[in-house]
Amino acid sequence: MNDIEIKNFIKKYNRLTAVNDISLSVAKGELFGLIGPDGAGKTTLMRCICTLLVPTSGSILIKGMEVTRNIARIRSILGYMPQRFSLYLDLTVEQNLRFFADLFQVPPQERENRMQQLYQFSRLEPFKKRMAGALSGGMKQKLALSCALIHTPEILVLDEPTFGVDPVSRQEFWNILRSIQKQGTTILVSTAYMDEANQCDRVALLFNSSLRGIGTPAELRKSYRYPLFRLQADNLQELENYFRSEKQVHTTQKFGDALHVSFYEQPGDTYWQDCLRSTAGNLRQWSVHHPSIEDIFLELMESDHE
């Protein structure tokens, strides 16, 4: 039995469909990612999983329990970290942890040992007397995660936990999640950072309230259907304008100082020589590019506009 089983799930707010007919499952011990931009439906889906919202139709089962019928039992085995920092800023790190230990009725004989474990992996012990409001962004996220873990949940649900966190702290946070996963915890995490898909065992790509792809990062990259090239130029905008007018070009996307161009068919050497002449040398370099999750996601967005 999967830890999370979602079937034909729909959530509407009056006439607005926030999540449209999503079906997916998360296996026990899996680190599963929901990947998508703001407004894709990630937060709504997670709130329904955590029994905070009621589905309009379809079903969500947590370890075989329906989220609309087994609320107390489900909440006792879930750890939830919402998108925005929601702890008490005027309490210290230690006071926040003790408050959530009381809230989740962690037995006194287990509390001190559990807090020491959380201090160890989060490295927050030197700051346990510091007010939560005085912590850095990365430290706040570690504290929020620690509070979600204080009752040793079987399933951990994290809504964009690395949003606004610096790259070093982001990587450190993912290392912590991997260590938690090794202890047997099932983790469902959402993110708008496409590169973080590679940190997950499997991911679901959400766009416009719908599920657009699901699988391991490697499986999704393999599903990309078009020859893809990375191009560099003296004037990137002029180069993009040129390739957008080419009939054999499927999509163009800027990535930093380079242009990613996908083709309906594999271009040959003659084609590239023609491009050199037609762009008057503006095209400086081209090479085969293996698609990233972001390339795949942008392709899905393009297909919605065709």
C-alpha cells in the first residue's frame, strides 16, 4: 500500500478550478517532488493531503485512510511545513520546539532525546536561545522543519521549503531531507525551482492546475522528443529573432547567456553553415544539449499555447 494515493482529485473555489483531475501515488519511504510555478495547484493539493481543505471530488488516501474521514489519525502521522514561515517569532528556537512538542503530545521521556536529535541535524543548538525572528532565512526553515519533525511523523509534507533561501542553504536543506528519508520517512515536497527536481526520487510536473508529467528525473528527460541545441552569440536577442523565423525550429528559450533551440528534425552541418552566413557571424557556437527539467517544463508550457 502506498503512503499517499490520489485518484481523480479536483478542487474548486466557486468557478475557479485550482486542481484539475490529478492522480498520483507516493510510495513508503519515497522522496517525491511536486514541481511547478506559482498558481499550478501545489499548495492546494498539499493542504488537502494534510486535511486542511476538503476535495471537491476524487479521493486522497493517507496510508489507506480517507482525508475527509480520518482527520485526527492522519494529522498524528503527518508533519506539515507550510510555504510561509509560521512559527512564533517572539519565542526562542528552544521555546518553539517545546511548544510543538506539547502540541503534538510528545511524551516527556522522549522529548529531550528528540530535541537533541533535531539540534544535531539542524545545527541549531548554538542558537537555541535566539529569538526565531532574529534567525536567517535558512535557519528559520531549519527550525520550521524541526518543529514539523518533533513528533517523528511517518509522512513529511513540505510546501516550497527552500523558497527565498540562498543556494548554499538550499543544498544543505536537501541534504537534511535525504538524511530524514534514510530513517524511513516518506517525504512530499513542492518547489518552483526546476533544478531541485534532480534531488527527488520521482517528480510530478504541474502546470495550469493539471498534471503534465510524472516519473523519475531521468525518465522525464528521456521523454523529450526534439533535437535540442545550446547556442551562443554576440547578440543573443538578434539570434533568437532569427531562429524564431526558421520553419524547422520548434522552440527557442533564453538560458542566461545562451539560447536553447529545439528542432522538429535533426539539423545537419550544412544547416549550421547557412546559419553562420545568415546571421553574419553573430552565431558563435552551437552544441548538442541534453534537456533539463526546465527545458521539459518550458516545452509543456509552449504546447499549451499551440
